[in-house]
Amino acid sequence: RKEVEQDPGPFNVPEGATVAFNCTYSNSASQSFFWYRQDCRKEPKLLMSVYSSGNEDGRFTAQLNRASQYISLLIRDSKLSDSATYLCVDPAGDYSGGGADGLTFGKGTHLIIQP
Amino acid sequence: DTEVTQTPKHLVMGMTNKKSLKCEQHMGHRAMYWYKQKAKKPPELMFVYSYEKLSINESVPSRFSPECPNSSLLNLHLHALQPEDSALYLCASSQEAPDRSSAFFGQGTRLTVV
């Protein structure tokens, strides 16, 4: 069964610093991943998709290393509002028969940006 | 603002009650999901509906009963729950192939069983 592993943290980072965390995955057939952000007592919200070519959106950069089976998220110039739990997600199915499959979530990495 | 709407936002029910959680999306997504999330844990998949048919049931106890009346609606019927079922219940939707598109989550129903 596919698994996604993350360091739960917490990562305590001063405001303005750069922070990076990784996520390892077991399903070698997975082609793409997602990073979701979840604030306390809120629903997960999509932060960005990750494909083999990587993805950059403003201060956020995500990369996929298929050889070593990990994805990374880099946050530059961190803001207080970046404090949240970051969930790594493998959307590829491991069920036979086609159709939709459920997302596999990592346990999440808790990030705290300190003033 | 989320495009997946869940009601109610909060629910307190006794162990003998019957209640239903509702979820609605109008994005034309053909896959809808129920997840359960306990504090400080990631969401756990419960059910997947694809084209209004149940495609995945993750060995969920029968006291949880999903229903998909049409492509926009998803219900979760609750009966004879236990206190340990207290959690945040999240509904999500996506295109049929989530490996090519992301899932959108509703704000969740925070359920307390007393």
C-alpha cells in the first residue's frame, strides 16, 4: 500500500528566513503530488502541485525527485501567515478497476514562523 | 471561499441519535469523498464516489452510511455513533482522475458524540 512520510516537526523558524521540508513516498508509479496547507481547525487547501519539472509560485518552490522518491517544499522570506501544517499528498491510486481513488496524506509538517 | 459546501458546520449528537451530514459542489466534479480527521492527524479516507457510484469503502463501520443522490450532492448518514467517532468530517471533490487534478475540500463538520 502506498505511503507518504513527513517529519511532523514542529519547525520553528524566524520571520524572513527560508525553510524547507521534504516528504518521501513509497509508490514509485506516482507521477505527481500536491502540497496542501491546513490551518488549525480549518480544511486543507491546495498550495501547489508538484510534477517532475518542479513548480514555483512566488515564495514557494516545490520539487520532485523521482530517483530518490521524495518531494520538497521551499518557502523563502517566510511570513507569520505561513504558520500552518503542510500536508504532502500522493493522488495516484492503488486500487484496481479505474475510477477515482482517495488521496493519500502524509501526517503533515507543522511550521511555526516566529516574529 | 470554498466551492464545496458542508452542513452543518458543528453537530453534537447522542449515541442513539440519527443524523446526516451534507455536502454539495457545483464544479462539475465527478468524484466525491468523505474523510475523517482527528486532532493532530491527517485526513483519513472513508468513502469515494465516482460518477455517483460507491467505488471505495475503506472498511468503515456500518454506523456510517454514505449516499450520493446526484452528481452534486453527497450525504453521510450517522446512526448509533460512539464517542470515539467525534472528529472533523471533511467532504472533498475532484475530477475523476485526482492524479491529474487536485481535490477541493469543504470546511468540514465538527462532530461531537456524547
